[in-house]
Amino acid sequence: MKRLSKFAEVMPSGRQTNRVAYAMEASALPNPTPGSEWRKLENFRAGDEILDDPGLKEVFKTALEKGCAMVAKET
């Protein structure tokens, strides 16, 4: 069964960029910023994240409908 997963965009140095994507599968992810890659965050729990940030409900809905949704966090 496919599940919603969270991916962080990470530079070669290990530093995360400000982009996070939620996707049903890695093939649906947008291209990463040049020189970076998407890494799946294994500790992701959708319910916990919605409790911490109710605004993510719409992001998750988009990801479920379209296969992927990306969020750029403020720096």
C-alpha cells in the first residue's frame, strides 16, 4: 500500500534547504535544486505533523490528489 511520505531537499554537505515535499512515491517529486537531492524522512507521521501545524491538512490533500505537494519553509 502506498503511503504519504515526507522528503527533505538536502545539499551534499548534509545541510537541508528550505524545501520539503510530501509525495505518494519518490518518482512524483519535482527536480531538486541543482547540487541537492531529495531524502525520505523515515520518522514522518502525518497525524503528528497535522497536530503541530493544522495548515498542512491542505498540503497533504494536494499531495494525495496530485501525487506530490512541496512547501518552502521560511528561513
